[in-house]
Amino acid sequence: MSSPARKLFVTTALPYANGNFHIGHIMEYIQADIWVRFQRMQGNAVNFVGADDTHGAPIMIAAEKAGVTPQQFVANIAAGRKQYLDGFHISFDNWHSTDAPENHELARQIYRDLRDRADGSLIEVRTIEQFFDPEKNMFLPDRFIKGECPRCHAKDQYGDNCEVCSSVYAPTDLINPFSALSGAKPVLKTSEHFFFKLSDPRAVEFLTEWTQNGQHVQPEVAAKIKEWFGTRTNPDGSTSTGLDDWDISRDAPYFGIEIPDAPGKYFYVWLDAPVGYLASLKNLLNQRGVPFTEKMLNTDEDQAEFAKQMGSKDAMVPSLTVGQQKFRGLESGAWNNLLDLAGYPKSAPFGAKPSGAFAE
């Protein structure tokens, strides 16, 4: 008796667009491509996707050295992708970008919803002290500060951890720090930063339930995540308890998405990069002319209403229902198959009407 066909979503680490493709990228893509081909030979439906990871200080600095804007620098890197993928016969089903307009819109909206919650904001503004490069006239992210490890005294270590003894520390703990950009001695300055209150009981309760209910992540992954909510031992022997609040902002100059109502402040790259999956979905729907409404599920009532509409208490976003067929999660191939079934054209202006069996 044969097993039912599987619907698989396969991706690789998003290549950070501060340099050309190299053998490390191709090695990963070849490995993934072999597995994808095997799964398709077994009759499984596979959606193989990638994207350009485009924001952050390293890209901004690389663009400055090249004498172009960050956007042009990323475009130049992206233009060289095809020859490598084609040369090794690697075929992604879809490729997107974290600098897409959809990603800007969604990242800002998610932030506003966290900030403006009726039961109290999950965003907090704090004044922090951080290193500033007087020659480059910019605040320095931890990876752009080097110095002597405060634990083992190894030289030339980064501002967040020591690669010799694995200690984790703050940039201000470094001995004899210097800017990795200019070599100048950094000075301490204060700046307002925006924090996502992950330690808030509401966030802890939601994340604990979502990761530990057996419906979203593998048991091995759930066990590892569970460690983050308790007391754990760090590589340097120290201990930490619970989730720390997350600094989601960076100061100008920075290549990224500007924070709403906060001129000169930008989202840290790791806030907007994961939102790129939803941005890709929105881009797909717009390409095919599928009308849709956007709604954030902020309250228990919102969640309950959505579950009722989807006919399942385990409903998740994004989800798509066509007739009796339902699909949870974003897999471009599966969504395209269902949109084909619904009768939507491959390309159409927004608001186009379907013409298939499910057309009104």
C-alpha cells in the first residue's frame, strides 16, 4: 500500500547580499536540490524557494565601499545569481527579496499592532549606551567592534562573543575596543532604542503554548525551545533565565525599514527578514489578481472567529480554502495549484474574477 503524496516546503539559508555567490552557497543549494529532485521522483509535491536577505549594516558598508547605493549594490549581486544557479542546474520555484514593498508594509503594520495593543504596548523605548565611531559618524553594531576578550584576554575578538573561549558579553565589556571599520577608538553615546518585550507574561504565555502544543514544531525542536523559557547554562558558564527583551532598532545611517513615527530609527534586520514569507504570499496574490483583505489576529476573539471560518481550532495563517480543499502555511506551488483550481488567471489586475468551477 503506497503512502499518500507529501506536500513539502523546502528552503535554504537566505544568501546575505553583501557579496557574490560562492562555493558555500552552491554546496547548500546542490544538497537541497538533490533532495528536492528525489522527493519529486517519489511523487511528492515540493515547493523550493529562496530569497535575497538585503538589509543591515554590512550591506550598507559594502555599498559605500563600492560607491553605489545599497539598493543598487543588492541589485548587482542579485543579477549575478542566475548564472550560478543555471550553471549547476538548480531550479528554485520562487525567489523574493526582503526589501520588497510588501515587506516594508507588513513589518511596519506588525510593529504598530504590537505597539498599540489595547491591553498595553509590547514595545518599550529605552535609553541605552553604545559605542560610536567618531570617524565614520555612526553607532557600531556589536560585530563592528573588536578588542580583547574580558574573560580569556584573546586579542581581536568581536563585540558580542569570543571565538576562542566562547564567552558571551556586551560590547562595553571589551578591553581596548576599536572600530572594525576605521580602527578608531569608539566613544560611548546614549541613544533611544525600541525593545520588543519578550519577557512580558503575555508574550511568554503565547510563545510557550504555540511552541509546546505539539502542532507546530518537531519534538526535538520543541525540547530545545523549552530550554529558553527556563534557567540555562551559557557557553561561558554563566546562567540565564527566561526570555530577554529584544532590541529591534538600529540608528541611522542604516539600510533597512524605517520604524513608524521614529525618524532616524530602523528595524533590526532580524525583525523584518522573517516577515518576508508573508510578503512573498502577498506578492503572489497580487500577481494573480486574487482579491483579499488583511486582518491582524490581535485578540482571542479574532483567533476564535478565524478558527470558525477555517473550520478548525488549529487554524493558522496563512491558510487557503478552495471548495473542500484547505492548505495551511505558505508554499507557493500548493497555493498556485489551488488558485488554478479556483480559476484565477496566471497574471491579472487586482480584483480579477475567477472563471473556474468555484467562480460565482
